[in-house]
Amino acid sequence: MNGPAQSPDDGYERPGGQARIPGPRGAADDLDPGHAPQPLLPAPVPEPTRLPRSLPMPLPTSPPSHAVLKSLLGAWALAACSAEETQAVEDHLTECAPCAEEALRLRDAVGLLHPEENLDLKPLLRSRVLEDCLGKRPARIPVPVWASPYDTETARLDALLQDFGDSEWHTPVRLKWFEEERRRSQRTTVAGVIGHLLTVDGLIASALGLDDPLGPDAPKGGPTVRTEHFWGASPHPITRQVRDPWREQGHTLVRTVSFAGRGVAELAVDYGGFALPLGDAFLERAFECWVHAWDIAEAVDYPYEPPSGPHLHRMIDLAARLLPSALAQRRRAGLAAPPRGLVAAGAPGRTLHLEIEGAGGGGWDIALDSPAAKPSPERTVAEIALDGIEFCQLAAGHISPEEAAVGQHGDREAIRDVLFAAASLSRL
């Protein structure tokens, strides 16, 4: 094929030695062949694309110094370091023998900070576990129902004592009770209170044929005589060493009556001026253990809960059953009004109704004129309503009859006599 005609000056050389870039012919070339076109400007060269500037790379950090890591050993032993600090310390311990030895000593010291483990179960946990177990299979040798409050209250007091240091065992405690028409008190220490419980629990031990904690030279008499003998027997103050014999004796008492079988609850326990059946004596000891645990907790400024509802009910029931005898004893001493209508034993007589409210509460009819009389709702002449804990404080001699917040109705003289009789149940 024939192509377009070429112009003679279509080349790369032009007059003046300028090169011409070949390109399409324009109309100006045809009109003026002698025209020398202006040289084209060179095409601009694009600037190179600038890459985004990257962030500076962090410099590698140097590991903590020996001094810094050594200062962290205490926090490491207490597990108080961060994850990074823990890793740095443990890496250092593989390389530094002195720090590794120091770390072992600190870790052993931390282990000594843990409180003493108590082998006695918490009372509520113990009750739940026993209830569940007995529901599946009855115990072969169960603790008698009347001994269970004592078992629980001694365990609770022992749990309170386990963290006491030497100084706390010598904390002053004031024991309070009500005698005749006024309140009495005796100053002792925490260790002295446990010694008091040890000696009075010894009355039950003697009744069961066990060793008397006071030994063969134990004085004849009741709780007060025995306690004063124990307190005065040693020229040195009583120390925390009294805890172990008291707790061991408690375990032995519960274990003995658990194996003794039926009938042991009626065994008489001599309190000096009076006697109680063994079942009631265990309830009385449970009540006194709780009251004195309360005294100790108050002395060291520590909270202490009352017994469980069922156990508290048994303690209140014992106090209510003892009221007619206490009232008769006060009459013999000339401290209460004479009876208004003596009746034959077992016959209905004048009655006061005692209503205890709150946990462990209930209602009791109290014979007024004779312990042998039969309470009769038809012959009720007065009523008293009291909170359960307040009634226990009254029976323990911690508050006086005048201080008790009582809801009362009926014969004022009968109400006063019963309130004072309740306070007279207390003693050292």
C-alpha cells in the first residue's frame, strides 16, 4: 500500500542543529514550508512518590537492675507483684543465688502469717452437715439432744480463743451476777474466766466418775468455792495454758455421755446448795459458757452471736422450769411476798404466764405459790412479755429486774417476784 507523501524536511535534524520530535504534520507546515517551529519544552519529570514516614521503632528496654529486683522480693512473696514484675523476679531468681535464698526465706515467713487452722467445725456448718448425714443414716453413737447445746457453745468459745495472743489472755473481764437484792461483780481475766468454766464443768466430770480438774484436794462446795480455790491455788496469774485442759475436758464429757446410753440424763449433779439432773446440768453449762463467751468478746471488743434458736429455746426452758423453786427459795429468805393460796401438790394454783419473744421464744406458765402446784391457765393472775436475749441477760445477772424492758399485765406483786426470781438464778 502507498503511504502519505513525506516532506523533505521530515527528519531529526533541523537548521540550527535542533532536533525535532517527530509528530503529525499540522496546517502551518503546509502554508509556510520555511517556517521553523519553536522547540517543544521538555515534559516535566514527575517527582518520585514519597512513602509515608513510618513510626520510629521502640528501643529495646533494659531489664530491671539487681537492686530493683531485690526490692521486689517481699511483694513477690506476698503475691502482690504485677505479671511483668513477677516474670522479671522469677527470671532473676534462676540466675542470682543470694536473691533465690532470700526469696525462699520470705516465702516461708509468709506461710507463718496464716491463722491457726481450727479442727472444730463452725456451729452452723456442723449442724447442717450432721443434719444431712443423719437424714441418710442415723449415727451409731449420736450426741444426746440435751448435750448438743454444750457441745456447740464450747466449740464456739474455743473458736473465739484460738487467735488470742498472750496479752489478750490477760485482758480484764468483769463477771456479773445478782445476789439477794443487788448486783455483784468480780474482776478477773480472760484466762481466769476459762479457769472458772473448767472448775465448774468439773462438777459434771465428778458426777460421771471422771477426774476432777482440781485434783484430789478439791474443796467441798459449789461453783463459787471451787472457782475461788482455783484462782488462789497458784501464786502466778493464770495463762493461756488453761485452754487445753478446759477444751479436752469438754470433749471428754460429751464423748462420755454419748457412750453412756439411756438413763444417764437423770443422774444427779451436786452443785453444793442444790442438785440438777445431768441433762439439765449440761444445759446450764451451755448457758454459762455462752454468757461468759459474751463477757470475753465484750472485753476484747469483738462481736459474738447468740446461740441458735433451738438451743436458745432449751436454755430458756430450763430457766423457766427453775423459776418456781427460785421463787420459793426467796420466800424462805424473806425476799418475796408470802404465798396467797397454798394448794396440795399437783393441784392447780395461781399462775403467771411468761411469754418470750424472738428466736428461741415460746410461752411458759409459772406456778406462783408452790413449786409442787400445777400451773393453770384458768388461774392466771399476771402476764409478762420479754425478748429472749433480754430474759437471758436477766437470768445471767447482767441486767437488774428494774432494767428489764417488760411488757406486763396483772398482779404487780407477782410480776416483781418472778422477775427477781429470774435474776436470782445467776451466780459467779
